[in-house]
Amino acid sequence: MNRSTYLTPEGYQNLKAELQDLIDNKRPDIARRLRLAIDMGDLSENADYIAAKEEQGFLEGRIKEIESMLLSAVIINESQSDLVNLGSTVTIQEVDSEPETYKIVGAQEANPLKGSISNESPIGKALLGRRTGDNVKVHTPGGDIVFKITQIK
């Protein structure tokens, strides 16, 4: 089953750039290192060869992963709705706490420390489809939290 990969336009471009770097720079570098290690002879005890082969495996796996994500990409744009959707920027506030603002993005781009949370996270799931002024209860690994949506952009 091929799941959609939800990406912002910036996230899509970042993945394309990473893929290009892996193909144009990293892959030839590993191939060069492998050739050098092979030229040294006895591969069974050649640590450089073993390390390069392992790195090659990880690299090729990442290339396939990115290619799959790009093929299944659904580009999300800034939401202009009064409902929280993928692409919305939402400000929430718990009682007696400072407001926090998050952009709702796909799982591949989520980075809560930089203000973006996944639509698949507990808070992201709870926010989807809600409106400004709604009180939202979220079940998190750390326990239940209740907050109010104060703004949707």
C-alpha cells in the first residue's frame, strides 16, 4: 500500500535537493572509496571496504525512500480555512501557560522544536477539523492536556 506523503512546497524542494546531492555527490564518493579499497586487495579484512559497503547500503536505502516519498507526495499549501487542516498554523494555549504556535505538516517534515507538528501526532490529530475558540482535550503519552485554539492562519 502506497501511503501519501504530505509535504509543504519547501519540504518537497528540500527532499528533491537531498536526493540530488545523494545521487550527484555521495554516490560517486562512495563508489570512489570502494574502488580504492578494492585496489588495496584482500577485502575480507579491509575495514575501509566494509565501512564503504555499509554506507553504500544506507545511501541506496535513503535514495529509494526519498524517491518513494516524492512519487507519493501531496503538496500542502497554507490553509485559508476557519478549520484546522494540513498547512494551517495554529496557536493554542493551555490554562495558565504561554500560547504556542504550530504549523500542521506531514510526518516527514514534523519538527516540534521548530514549530511544526505532524498531522499524525496526538496534538495534530486532535486539532484537525477544529475551529478558533474550541477547547481540545488530547491524550498524550505524558497524560491528558486541555488547550484552547486561539488562532488559525
